[in-house]
Amino acid sequence: MLAHDLFSIPESPCIASGFRPSAPVPKGAPGLALARFLELRGHRVFEALGTFWSHYRGPFFCSLPYQREIDPDPAEIREMMRKHRVWCLRHRSRNRTGVPSGLYVCRPREYCVERLSRQYRRHVSRGLEMCDIREVDPAELLVEGWQLNLETMARQRRYDPEFGDPAGWKRFVQAIRQSPGVGVTGAYLSGRLSAYIVTCREDAWLHMLYKMARTLDRSYPVSHALDHWLMMKAAKDPGIEFFENSFLSVLPNDGLDAYKRHMGFTVLPFDLAVRFHPLLSPLAANRLTVAAAKTAWRLRPNQSSLELGAKLLEGARTTMTSQFPIARGEPSCTNGRPAEPTDPCQHTGCRSYSRLWHPYPLFLARILVAHLKQAGPKQTALKALDFVLLRLHLKSKPVAAPGGLAADEVLSLEPGDWVEVRSEQEIRAGLDSRGKHRGMAFVPVEMLVHSGHRYRVLKRVEKIFLEESRQNRKLKNTVLLEGVQCQGIGLECDRSCYLFWREAWLKRIDQPK
């Protein structure tokens, strides 16, 4: 199978309703089978942003199903993590960079034993002769599977209570009984269970979730035969298009990677977006933390936990500081104009902005000094207290009274509409004592020259990124005008940024003849 064939994998539609244990879940919702199986095993599962999220490992949650690409708004992600108290999460992303990863995928209809190497064909043929492969009864799995779990985890030098603890293993087997689409296939050698695989059917995908094997039988090609048998069975089902065999490991595992590739699996590459809770991100995703983790890994290169931690922290920093994702294969942009394919885009990462070299605490300190000079210690202390209470969700944001906007403040302008900039008297009548209109400053030295002139609307401004504070902000009733750019008067700046115009500073006109 060619690697580019995997990129035609269909995307599942978004789901609209929530997932609650007591509420019905819509049939055919993407990730429903995996979500129910994980919830029955005791994993925390919830639905948000049109996607199922499940506890994965340690503090991490992951999106379901595994192959689905999502790119939610960063502000919505942060709000979701606050609401559901999620400290770390990961998901497959199309546009945001992160930890390089992938899925081992194969198309069962294109699989055949003749495509395997001569050595692996011999392994498969010998394994099929030696083994009896069939579905495993849950009662049989409860007794014999537990010993295979202990031996497999001992070889891998890890321990999972769900597979090693008798009570946890009993709950796991019970969840298999109650989960449609989840099955267990085993290979029997001399009448005893030698290896088993847990699979989950999800629409056109067959997921290989877990695989355990007996240590004494590792010298026999049991795994080769079991994988081949499952692949051939999937090929006979017209509803199965893809057979998935877990994620590409973050840590290098050359032996396992070579085995899966020789068995017909191809890596579907993508980036795993890694995110931390807003309270953790300033500490966990900054340059110093990432540099310290890398240094610890270099000092102890044999510690796999240090390597994993360094890669996850670096991936989280990459994900959370790439505020302007550029889709792969698309040309970049510079100042609103298409650039040459070889030109790097200034929006590929926040480090290209000089303000980002200043740490976030310095930004807060500057704001604090400004408030002290303007409002005094008492008002500054009250402002700081409100800020802390809002961040800790101990106080809700004040809601503006309905009908607060005047009719001429909302024009609902669209690209291509023609407007005329209001006079200085009309504009200043709507500004506060700081020269701002609902928080947006009017810059007379740059903007008054356009009063009375007519322009065409270039686009609406819905979201912006503040380089200084590394925050995304949403704007309302704000547009850009064609050809109206900042001239850098008094600033010695040649960036030629577009000026933001409130609709209250404009009035709609008919298209000039």
C-alpha cells in the first residue's frame, strides 16, 4: 500500500449532542463505540466541542476516535479544559504543529500474504499450522488472559492495574461483554491461550486496542498468524475499509516499528497537538521549562521517562505558541499579500515577533505599574483581585445590559460594501476619556486623515492575536478597509499594518459610480 493512499481516509461528521451516562447518545456518533467501552471500564469520558474526550494515560485526555482530525479554536479549548477540569490533552491536528506521530494503518482489501516478505510469509504459514485461532469467550479470557497480561507487562517493564489487578481485569472483561463492536480474538497453542487481541469496530475502522502474549510462546510465530488472521477476516467484511494498529510511539521502538511495517501496515503521519490547562501553560510550556527538560534528558539519556517528558513539553510549547497555523501544502502570506512558495511566513510561529522574547511575568509587571500610575494603589489592588478571581472562576464576568449598542454602531458590514469615514466631531462624540470606543483606541495621527473619504470594506475582523500577551481576542463590529494601512508616523515602523475601524466610525453608502 502506498503512503499517499492513506490521505484519502474519510472524515467522520461532527456530533451535535452531549454524551451523558443517563442521556441517549445519537446513533452513529463518531467515537461512540470507543467512548462507551472506555466509560464501562471506569475511564472518565465527556463530550465537548463536537468530540468525545476520554482519559488516556496519566493526566492526559485524548480525542475519540483516534483517526479524526480536529482543530478547535484555542479559546474554546481553554474554556473546555477549565469547565471539565482537564489538565492535559492531546488530539490529532491538521493545521497545528506538535509532537510528530502517526497511526499504523492498513487497507484489509489490499492486503494479501503474497505482499509480505519471504521470511514473514514463512512465519505466517508456520503460525497458522501450529495455532488454532478463534474468538475468545469472556469467561475464558477472565481466567487465562490475566496471566498473559502479567507476563506481557513484566516484559515491557510496566504495570497497569486495569490489566494486573484481578478486580480491574474483571471489570475490563465485563465491559467487553456489554460493548457492541468490541471483540477478542485469540491464538491457541497446544490447547492453551497463547496470545489475544482486543479489537473495536467503529464505522469503517477496525481498531486493534490491546495485544498480550505468553512469554514461553514468543519463540513461535503466534503473533504473525494472529495478525494475519484478523486482517483476512476484516478483508471479507465489506464495511471495513481501514485496520488501525495503534499510534506511532513517541519514543523510538525500532523492533516494533519494523514488525508492523513488515506485516503490511503503513504509517499515516500527523502531528499530535498537546495542550495544558491555562493555569499550567505559563509554567509548563515556556522556554526555560523545555530547556531544563532537554538538559535533564541529555544528562541521563537512558531514562525513557525524561525523554518522553522533554518531547511532550516541547510539543506542547510548539502547539500553544503557534497561534497562526498554516495548512500544509498551502502558500504562506505576508502582510495580506500572497508570498512566493519559498518565502517563510511571519505567522508560522510567535517567535518571529520581538515582543515574545519578553517573558509573560514582565508583561504583567508593566501592566501593574501602568495601573499604579493611573489609578493608585487601592484601585490597582481591587483590579488585581478581580483578575485573580476571574482566572480561578470564583467570579463571573459582568454581562453587558441588552440594547447597549446604538443603531449606528452595528452596520453588519461585509467585504465589498462601501463606507464613508465619519467626521472628527462624530467620531470623538463616541469616544471615552481615554480616546477609546468600547476598548479600541482611535489614533488621530493616523486615522483623522481619512475622515470624509470613501473606501471599500476588505474584510471583517473577528479574532486577533496579541503578540505582547500571547492571547487571542475576539472583536465585534470591526472591519478593515482596502488600502487603509498604518504609515508608522512617529513610530519609525514600516510594517504597514491595516488599521482597525469600528463600524461606529463609518457610515454605509452606495457604491460610487
